[in-house]
Amino acid sequence: MPDATAKRELGRGERVLRGVYRLRLPLPWPGVPHCNAWALQAGDGFVLVDTGVHDEHSMEQLERALAMCGLSIADVRLVVCTHAHSDHCGQAVPIVQRAECELWMHPSHELMSRMVDDPEAVLARRLEVARQSGVPEEPLRRYAAQRGNSEPLIVGPLQADRELVDGVTVQTDLGEWIAYETPGHAPSHVCLFQPERRLLISGDHLLGRISLYFEYGYSSNPVGEFLRSLDVVERLGARLCLAGHGRTFADVHAHIHGNRALVEDHLYKVLTAVGEEPLTAFDVVGRVYGEELSQQNGQWLLSQTLGYLTHLESTGGVTRIAGEPERWAA
Ligand SMILES: [Zn+2]
Ligand SMILES: [Zn+2]
């Protein structure tokens, strides 16, 4: 079997502004080769925003990236996580243990905590949602078998020393960063804004290459929350975005509009797919995306579609028809 880690890139660090370093950390996922953590100089040490995933080489990669910026784990004074996904908080716990510092994150991290405590239960719940959404038994069994082998890439327990909610501030040499809750991508998502320099650490809420993801099943309407979070960020008037993946980007407003347009486009497609005849979410996936569900895209396509359907239900565009499986009608 080919060794997936052999092709992975190495952790790399670079200064992007005075007192701000981008730490580019490898990921084991096809199509998403790396994520960013950010080191913000603060007194005799630094605040680390996000951490990368946890696996057997991840700490080495982080150390390598930090060393390229003249930093080390011992200088971490605080770990802040933009949201509870494994690429952003996977190794938060081992870092705070080594650096003997606090961990701040938003409290709505039910999915990740369950993933740490009982990954089997998370998988079982996903399969139940898939079954309820009309996914046939055969592919369901295949996903169960394949997903069962995947690593959670996170160390627990996820226990924040401080809840990172609206208005919490993080002190750095560059000035104070203010937390803004921006749920949608994940219920625990928070952006950090530095008002004097109009810098936004955007996590996965805004990415340079627009790609949408909604964590379905852990809040009532993730798509609606995401749209409101775009409004929140738009009002800040950021001039530079330090995102969770990819390069920094300056045209923040264009990205906000791009996200909105993409969501509207998907909502329209889902709404048009749901006709007079009731369909399962699985049927809708086929009509909207025209793709076969696979291990790579199955969970993603289904949760996105359920997210759009739920939002359309809240705006009165579609109706949910309870049953086994659940169906949707215009
Ligand atoms: Zn994420
Ligand atoms: Zn991410």
C-alpha cells in the first residue's frame, strides 16, 4: 500500500507582517494539502491561533514551521482555536500541555468532543442520517466499512480554559484581536478581528478559494447561520484576510459576495430539484450534483444538501415530510 505520508508536504513558516507568522501545516486529506495556523507575537512569546491535525508526525511539522520563524512551542503563551475541526484544533491539547498555557475556544464543539470520546457513535449517527436521507443499504455498508478505519486526527479532552465568544479579546504586540462568533461552517466557528490594522483571521469562514462546508446536525440551520455570519464579517470592513487554508487575500468584500452568490446558487439548484413529487435528500444530491456518492464525497454532499434543504424549509420554499426515509417537497 502506498504510504500517504510520503507525498505530504512539510510544515513551513513565513512572516506575513511584523509579528504575524503563517504556519503552513500538512494535512492527510486529498485535495486539501495543508492548513494554516498563525503565530501572533505577544511579549516574550506568541499566541498560537489554530494547531493543525494530530498524528504521529504533526508536532514535528509544527516545530519545523515555527523554527523557520525563530519560534518554538515553549514560547506559546496561549492557544486559540477558530473552530473545532481537527485541522484547526487537532493538537491543541498536546501543545497546551507542553507550553503550560491556556486553550480558548468556542463552547459549541459537540461534534468534535463526541469524535474524541466515541468515534463509533459519531459514525453510527452519520449512518443513521444517511439512512434517513434515503441512501440505499449497499453504499451505506460500504461507507461504514471505509469510514470505520479513519483516524479522528484529534487529541482530547477538548476543554477550554476560556470560552471564545463574542467580544473576547486576545492581546498581541500588534494590538487587540476581537472575537466574533461566525457559526455556519461549524457551530463553534469564531473569527478574530484586529480593528486598527483591519486584519481578519477568518478560519474556514472565508477562504481564498471559495469552498462551502456546513456542519449539519449540530445546530438548527447552518446555512442560515453562515449567511448571517457573512453579514457580521462584512460589517467589520477587513482589508486583509488570514484564512485557515491557502494564502492571505485582500479583496475580502469580493470573497464575502462570492460566498453569498455561491450559497444562493446552490439554494436555487436544490429548490428547483425538489419538485411536486416528494424526494429524499439522496435523490436531491443526484439531481443537483449528478455525482455518485463515494467515501470521499458522500458525507460532504449529503450534509450540504441537508443544510440547503433545512434552510429552504425555514424560508418556506420546501416542506419536510416525516417518514422512513424522510422526503422533501416544494
Ligand atoms: Zn473547518
Ligand atoms: Zn479547515
